[in-house]
Amino acid sequence: MNKLSVLGAGAWGTALANIAANNGKHVTLWVREKELVDDIRDKRKNTLFLPDVALSENITPTNDLTQAVTGTEAVLMVIPAQYLRATCHSLRPIWPVGLPAVICAKGIEQKTGALLSEMLTEELPQARIAVLSGPTFAEEAANGKPTALTLACADEKIGKELVATLGTPTFRPYYSPDLIGVQIGGAVKNVMAIAAGIIAGKQAGDNARAAMITRGLAEMARLAVALGGQAQTLTGLSGLGDLVLTANSTQSRNFTVGLELGKERRLSEILAGKNTVAEGVFTAEAVLERAAKVHVEMPICEGLMKILNGEASVDSVIQSLLTRPFKSEN
């Protein structure tokens, strides 16, 4: 594939566009902000979301959705999870039959509890769906630092063609057929990253963070399997890899939200004025609702939800987790 489109010009969307463009692809980048179109076209900079990365001349920015999906061979959907449905609904009348839609956002739709692939099946039934997810900080990937992630697609031929299209020596997608497992890893790790940040903010220690990451991974795997995914997927890049990255770095928006919660700041104060999305804040409730339907216990997610909703203090949730009955690890 030589012509690609990227919908969404946040940091990750811009990074993906630049990686593909630097690999010789012709990339159309759909941008919501009019002034950003001008900056990308004239200055070759995304001044709002990725200001320190020079952008390739192979990137053509546009505000026009129709232009973005016309004549392209695949579309990378890098729109935040809670806004993706509206965009897909607008695209449905103009989306070519069989055109691949690669979901690059992470989350579960808050209103419906739908995985993003389920939502795309409803809104863009004519699309071939794939998911790209893994341990990625946008600026590092855009600057050519080694990055590995998972590309899931039920159609192996299309999946491997996308891998060949997007892959470079420093940007390495690994094919998987497990769309569900990859999406659960990408969505729930955001919730767990907030929990890890709380532990750091409370200065509870590295032992506690390691325990939370491990038990959090167990919750992620249980949910994935209950929804039809594979446990093995959660031990890979889109599960454990992504969780380790976001649960250990202040570059993670979700981790930094948790860090401030652990310092007893209110969620509304933490989120005020941010121009980026900490998706775990929106995903936590949808994760629990989906888990309840398949009878999966997720105590870390449940405790975090109580903190986010103001139903319980950080200290009381930690105490409730530490006083749970002892049981077999598996």
C-alpha cells in the first residue's frame, strides 16, 4: 500500500502519519483544527500536539473528511474512543467497500460499553477492521526510536499486508488474529496506569506497584478471555508491554492523573485545562459494566472507579484491597 490516510492529528496520529510518510508513503492527515492545517502545510509542524518533530513533505493535511478517504488504500483511525462513533457515522455514506479501517485509539465506548471494533462494525459495516496497539509514546516513535506493537486483523492476508505497509526497521508491528484481546489490553491498561500512578503518588513503594501491575494484568486477561480473546495476547506487546510502559512513566497521561490523585488532588482539578485525553478516566466505568455482564471480578478497576466517582477515598480503597481474602494466585 502506498497511499494512506490518518484521521486525527493528535500526537499519536501525527506520529503515525510521519512514520508512514518517512517510509515513502503518501499520507493524507485529517485535522480538526483549521489553524493546525496551515501549520502542518506551511511550517511542517504540529504546533499543538507534537511541536518538536519535523513533519515529512509526504504528509498532506486537510479538514475535509471526504478528501481524507478518497483514493486511499487504508485509513488509520486515531480519534479518541469517545468521539470515534460520530466520525464513523459521518463517514459511512462515503466509505468504499472493503477499505481497511485500522483502529489506533484505545478505550471502550462509555455510552454503550462497546469495544471499538464492535462500534465500527455497526457504523462502518463495509470496512475491513484492524487494530494497532502496543507500548508507544508518540514522540519517541516519531523520532525513530525502536518501537514494537501488535496489529490485529481477522483477515490474515489484510493484516500481514498492513504490517508490511507500516513496518520499518524501527517501527515493528507483529501480526495477531486476536482483535478482542488486543483491544482489551489497550483499553484496560489505561485504567491500571491510573492505579499505578496513585501508588506512586502515595509513595507506597515499588513492591506495591509491581503487585498492582501483576494483579492488574490478571484482571485484563480474565476479561479478555471471557469476551472471546486469548490469554496469551495479554502477555504480549498490546497487554503486558503496554501496561509496563504506561504504569511506570510520567509521559503517560493516565499515570500522571493517578499520581495527582495519590497526592489527594481532586479529579476535576487535575483534568482542568488539559488539551489531551486521559482515556482511562472514561474507560473505567465501561470496563466494569462489560465485566459484570460476563461475571468477571475486577477489584482494582472497581476500587479505582470509586475513587474517580468520589465514592471512596484513596486510603479506604487501598485498605479494602489489602484486606481481601487470601486465595490461590491462579
